[in-house]
Amino acid sequence: MTRSSLDPAALLSSYPKVSFSVARSNKGGDTVPPDQVEPRTLLVVDGDAARLATLATLLRGDGFAVVEHSSIGGAVLEMLTLSPDLVVLGAELGGLSWIDACRELRLLEPSKMMPIVLVGGDADDAAMVACLGAGADDYISDATREGELKARIHVQLRHRRDREILKWAREQRSSFRALALTDPLTRVGNRRHGMRVLEDTLSRGESLGVLMVDLDHFKRINDTYGHRTGDAVLKRVAQTLEQSVPPGSVVSRWGGEEFAIVVRGEAAASAVEAAERCRLAIAELRSLGPTGLSQVTASIGVAWWSGRERAVSGADLLRLADEALYVAKHHGRDQVRVAPAEPQ
């Protein structure tokens, strides 16, 4: 092939042209939670029956679902069962001040996201500052200014929607973070999580043991009983390891049929004892698959760091544990071997 034949333009012209189009979806994006379809529910509280009826009629005419109460006591009970989207407090609350009413409502869990709008009254600037400090979100002095009242309520509901989206985003971020650190099959930590725990423990100078666990002849299980049974074995092994290690230990799937365990705050003898418990518990896993398994066994390598010697890296401890695991494999499997010393 000559150099000229490698000319990009010549190469591109030798291929037939294709075209495609991207259809736009009419569905809203799923990067934010969908807004609720039902009308927002407002709780209106006022001891003045005429003003309460006027407010309720006005707000229902604006498309809201309105629940009326003439006392704060009834409103509190309604809050616990209904969890309204917004509360409107009139000027007459049966002798209870706006400040006390706001404080009482803010003690309730459903009120954490809920705006409170004060309507009517002749409070001065100092009183309104105190009401806002007690938990109110907005205030309109004249209930007859219907357009302004509706506008303020819509603004507060938009603020609530913004808070709902932020809360949802935090929950999503926490969920994604957990997924990023979890093995999807066994539901224990993945390799990233195991390394994070190991390095974090070392950085705090805590003594620890590292156990590398590898199932013996796992390929035979997959070949004989199928990958579905193999997956079931891995799930059972992960559960068994979590039940066998000391409190505070972290089990991670390292890859394939290999698991790593960080035993924190334990001396070498305890780490070895934990490894032996794991080995014995795994050896008891039988009756998996349509015809049952004769036995599942594992080889385990153990390394440790006392926390008193010179600083070591997680890679050093993993290397020692892996070398001990190799010795266990080489000498017959189904056994625990311990690295001869801390990393040098």
C-alpha cells in the first residue's frame, strides 16, 4: 500500500455515506423527581370563621386542595396524618401567638419541608422578625390582597419544590455512592471499598489483619453445576464470611471467587482465629445445586500490622496476604497460612 493511499480524505470517500436521526423523547428528563400530579394540599388555620371560609374559597379557586381548621390543636393532629404541602396561619389562633404556633408546628417531623405563611394581623416589624425566626416563611398583612396572597403561596411552594429536589439529589448521591462501593452479586463491598477501608484504617494507625480468601477449585463448580449455582455459592460464601468475622471487620469481594477481609483493631492471633473460623464455616456449605455439592472449601492467607511499627501501605499487606494464600494453595488448599512477618 502506498503512502498516498493512506490519505484520510481518500479513505473516507471510499465508504458509502450513511445518515441517522435522533428522535427526541416527549417524556420529561429523569434527572429530577417528577412533580406530583395531584393538587398541592394547603392547611388553613384561623379562629375567625368568616375569614377562614374566605381564605379556603379563594385558595380552592386557585386549584389547591384545602383543609380548614379553627384551632392549632386540630391543625397539629392534621399535620401528623395529612402532611400538608403548606400551612396558612390566620391572625386568630385562640389566644396563641404566631410565634408560639410556628414553634409548635416546627417541632413536628412533617413540617421540615413545609412552608408557613402568616396572613392578616397588625404585627410590627419587630414582631414579624420574631415570627420569621420562629419558623414562618412569609407574611402578608392584608388578606384581601388576593393576587399577592396567591403569588406568595406559589412562590413558597416553588421553594418547597426546590428543597424536595435538593433532598432527592442528596439521597440519589448517597445511593450512587453506595452502589459504587458494593459488589452487585454478593452485596458485600467491592474491591474499591475494601481498599478504601484498608487505607483509612492504616492512616489512623490502627492494628489490623488482612485475610485473602480464595475458593478452591471454583471452576469445577461452574463447569459441573453451571454459573447460576456458582453465583449462589458466591452469595452464600459472602454471607458466611460476614457472619464469621469479628465485629467491625469489612468483607469485600476482590474479584472472581476471591474475597478480602480487613479485621480492624485485632492482633495477629485474632486475625488468624477469624481466618480459621471462616475456613471452617465455608467448609460446611453443602447441598447447593440440583444434586448438591460435596463440599466447598477455601484457602486463606493472613497478613497483619500491629500499628506500632513503621508505616506500611495497603499494597504491602495485600502482597503478604496474597503470598500466604499462594502457600496455602501450594500445600494442599483448604487451610490458613500466615505471612511470616510484617512488611519490611
